[in-house]
Amino acid sequence: MTLQWIVIRVYRDMSIAGNIERVREIIAEAAEKSGRTADDVLLLAVTKLHSPEEMNEAIDAGATDVGENKVQEVLEKYDKVRPVRWHLIGHLQTNKVKQIIDKVVMIHSVDSLHLAREIDKRAEQAGLDMDILIQTDPAAQETKFGVDPADLSGLIRDIAAECSHVKVRGLMCIAPFCEDPEDTRPFFREVKKIFDRCREEFDGEDNVEMKYLSMGMTNDFRIAVEEGSNLVRVGTAIFGYRDYRKEEK
């Protein structure tokens, strides 16, 4: 049994701090296999449907960055949580951008020039620059958002040219769910190749720094790190299963 599966199976009997420690152990082990260290990988604690109290417990245990899927959750929790770097990782509607433009440090799910233009507009009004990741989906999953890899270069170039208050900082993807995490390896390997091509193409370009490759969640983050991810989005292995009844209210 791998360390990752141990974390997922026993988190109920452990503290959030203990879970974070074990997730970091997995990251360190996987990073070493890819010629890096744990310090090269940013752990983003995904807090969807988890309480401010749980979030504060994670922050006290060393979590520096948290990710929310929905704007409304950011707004509801923002003043109840200790200082931390907030990320918006879920699909973002243009009419919600103004609500979170001054609250998050990065928007992970940009998949159109239309959305980038709105982020640029609101960032300018707020007197700041916003880091973004471009969401891509080489697997063309019907239920997922994301830019076709063939269209990535054109979109990045258009955003860089038109949106002076938007900084492209890398790519984000969501792998197809697989019962065996090993089956995600070819997907992550392909995204890493796409990321490397984009980094070479846009090296030195204004408003573009391909710094982050965000891929890997609770089920597959070990594989993602081994294949080159430097930002993982982990929720269940830290906080436990979410109560989706909260989302229905």
C-alpha cells in the first residue's frame, strides 16, 4: 500500500495538521523522484465546503495557500479566516470577477479571451495586476472546461497583447478520474510537454511567465508531481470528505 493511499484511508482518525504533514511527505518523495525537492512544489489546500474553523486549523499547521471553487464561498469565509493566500480554482463567470478581484492572488481557470478581458478590466479598476493560469484539457472531457492545446499559444498571445493587468503564470488541468492513479500518468506527461513548449515559446515575453504547472488532486497528486507538477490542489487528503449537502442549500 502506498503512502498516498494510507493518507486517504486514515485521515478520519488524524488531525488536519497530521494530514498536511503526510501530504507533504508524499510530495517530497515524489519530487525527489523527479529531481526536485518539496520546496519546488506549492501545496494548495482546497477548502470547498469546509468551514473557516477547519481552514484556520490548516493555516496554523502551515498551509500558506487555499483554493476555493466558488466566488460565494470566498466571500462568505474571507473575513473569518486568518491571513492566507486565496486562489480561485473553479470555473469563473465574468459577472463574478469584480467580487473577488481584490481577494485572490491567482485565478486558475481562465479558458477564454472574453474572461481574461473582464479580469483585466476589473484589475485595472482595482489598481492591481492579477496572476492567472490557463486551463487546458488535452483529454477533451465533456464535463470539464479548458482550452484545446492547439489553441493555447494563440490565446496566451492574445491575452498578453490585450490585457496589460493580467499576468499569465502557467497552466492548470484536471485529469480524468481513474481508479488506479497510475492510469493518469500519460495525461500528466502530455500536459508537462505542452507546458514546456509554452515556456520555450513565451520565454521573455511581456506579461507571460510560465512558472506554475497546476495538476494533481487527492487521488493523483503523487503521480502529477512525479511527472512535473509544481502546484497540487489537495482537499480530501487534508480535510476529509466534503458534505455536499451544504452545496445543495
